[in-house]
Amino acid sequence: MKAADVHKLSNEELQVERQRLRKQLFELRCQAVTEKLENPRQISKIRRDVARLLTEENGRKQKEMSSP
């Protein structure tokens, strides 16, 4: 997911996407312990996507609080 894609999402979509990615990350971590992962780089990719979403959410909250 690119940063431009994240900017286009609404607040609700950001939360839904973040929850979906965190669930997927949990499943990948469990898979890494119990099974062999097909693509180990997926974990880092999803972590970055979650960070992008959190950054956008926090930026919107800051913008909301700073504007009267």
C-alpha cells in the first residue's frame, strides 16, 4: 500500500484496514512459528503498511486538534 492510497481513505476505512492488517500480521507471526512462511518479507511489508496507516490517523488527529 502506497502513501498516496492511504491519503485517499476515509477515517473509517483507515481503521478497518488497520484492523485487517494487524490480524493478518498476527496470522503471519503464528505461521512463522508453526509452519514455514512462503514469503518472509510479508511480515515487514505489513508492518510498514500498519505504520503508514497509524501515521495518517495521527496526522489527521493533530490537524483536527490544531484547527479551531
